[in-house]
Amino acid sequence: MASDLGIVPPDDRDGCLQDVHWYSGSVGGAFQSYTIGNILAAQFYDAALNAHPEIPAEIASGEFGILRAWLTANIYRHGSKFTPNDTIKRATGEAMTTAPYLDYLRGKYGELYRLAASVH
């Protein structure tokens, strides 16, 4: 069975269970919360870029004002007023999705590991 990235470990020892975070602690460990954070970060960044395509140029010059303003307007100012799912949908227009994160991973690691552009 291939993963979304087209990588299949030879065995469990070399797969996800090699990290103690996956299988220790409550409810299956803690590592998955890092992954969820990465997925959401990619989704929020993608939504911010859709609203403000100039963000990468601003970041390249060492400035973060536009991105910070987007984060403040769409996420930070609401605090815990909405459920997490509602906050995500309000900020990005859709429920949590792995698509932006997988796009990021394919772009970052695709050439290095010669991954197929789309494994679906």
C-alpha cells in the first residue's frame, strides 16, 4: 500500500513507529498533534497567499506585516470564540484538509527524492 507521498517503508521498525511519539502517551502518543499543526499551518498559509500573493516577496525582504495582519484578522482575534473546526473554515473557506500540506511536501521533497508529481 503506497502512501500519499509514494513512499512505503520496508517494515514497521523503519516506518512511523520508529518515533516514540507515535505510540506512547495518551490516545496513541503526541506526535500526531505536531502533524496536525503542520497541516493547519500549510492550509492557513495557502489561504493567506490566496488573499495576498505578495506575502512571499515581503517575507523575502524580512517583513511579515501582511501575513501577521492576515493571521490576526482571520485567526488570532477570535481566540476561542469559535470551535477549532469553525475557525479553520472561517479562515480558509473549507474544513481542515491535507491538500496544501501535501503540496508543500511534494514541492519541497519531490525533486530530492524523485517523487511522482501526483500519487493519487
